[in-house]
Amino acid sequence: MLANSSALAAGRRHSVGRRWDGTVLAVGHDAAAECRVERWEDVVAVAAGNVHAATNTGRSHTVGLRSDGTVLATGWNGDGQCDVAGWRGVTAVAAGWRRTLGLLANGRVLAVGRSSEGQCDVQSWREMVALSCGDWHSVGVRSDGSALAVGNNRRRQCAVEGWRDLAAVSAGYLHTVGLRTDGRAVATGDRATGACEVDTWQDVVALGAGSYHTVGVTASGRVLAVGDNSNGQCEVGDWRDIVAVAAGSTHTLGLRANGTVVTAGNNADRQCEVDDWSGVQLA
């Protein structure tokens, strides 16, 4: 069974978790109000806008999908990425840098926010079952297991046309990873950091792409990680009983089966201070 990682989300400088009762937890950078989720209720999935680490980045937003198919958003809205109040019938959400995507029950996709690189050009997508946002590109899985991608392709992060038998995808800064139904992983994009070195992975049930690293959960609850480790974001080898992961720009979150969360990586904005979290649960 492939795990749904919608209970956790990691942004550039903040972390988000969805609890069993539909409430939401958030820690980290809050200058743009991206952590102001304390009044959210009936949430079944969360997403966090992410962006690669750079001196001119940091503001982000947080998105929550409610059980009735409506969507909540808080945080930076400079490009209208939080303008989701009118959305209805949404079954999944994804958040990237300056944009938000919503998957409708009929397999079509909604998009708001920055589209300068074509990352919101999803109007023609049909029969979609999963979505993910990178910094400047968007990726989705179709019901037949194939993938679609739009946006910046300067490092071939959108070169997914040959992928088949997919169950999930995750988009990072300049790379994209896909999880196949047989538990193997595929990757495309910038190979300089090692974030695409997933060819040997097996028995993977969930994965996440950060800015320069990739993490995956195995069926046994262990966690794999490749790519940049300059902030310790790949130091997950001793994690156990993990059911879901989320990769931020320079930090990683892991959800334990008991509802607690473990972290690794950059904690400069307190985005890893989740020791008191409990009851975080997959929808």
C-alpha cells in the first residue's frame, strides 16, 4: 500500500502537520503568516510552498484541504497563490513557489499564482490522480500511470514523458522523482547534487523531493536519502517506523506510525521544533 504523505508538509523555512482530528500544526518562519493555521478545522491534507535556499527567498504559504472539498490558504499572496476561497470539489492540493494547484474529482486541475515559466499551464490536463509542485515546474500523475509536466525545463526536470506505472511524484527545485507501483523510483533533472540517484531504491512506499535532496520511505519503515546533506537533511538512517516523509528546502520531516514527527536538517527558523507534536495522522 502506497502511503499518502498529505499529513506533512515542509517549506523553505516552516513545517506543517495535519492531526487526527482535522486540526493543523505549524512551526517555523511566520513573517508572512504562513504558520497561522490554529483556527483551521476539518482538514484532510496540507501543503507548503517551497523554494530553494537563497538570500532573497523565504516568504511562503500554507494550504489546507478540508473534508468538504474546499481549500484554505494563509501566508504570502503576492501572486494570488492564496486565492483559493472559491474552489470546490477539490480532492488533493499541492503548493510550490508562489502558486497552488488543486485536483478536482473529475481529474482536472485548478491553478492560481505565478505562471511566468508556464508552471500553471494545466488547463488541458485530464484524468489526473496526483500532483506536485517544484519551484518553477508542476508535475502530475494520470490515471493510467503516466506523467505530465509543465514549467521550467532547463535541467530536464520536466522530462517525464517516458515514465509509466507511476503511483506518485514529487518535484524539487531542478529535479523530479517518481514512485512506481512496484516500489522502484525514477528521477530526472539536475544530477549535480546527487538528488536523482534513486535507481537502486526498492520497496519504497512514499517519497519527497527537497530543493537539492530526495527522501523515500520503505515498506519496513526505514528512510532513504540522497543528495545535498550540507545541513544534515539526509541524516535519516536511524529513523524507524516511518509512514510518511516531507522534504523542504534544507530540512526533512518524518511521520512515525505513532503520530509523532522526527526531523533532520536546518533549524535556523525553528522549522524542526516538532518534539511536542502528537496525533499527526494520514487522512
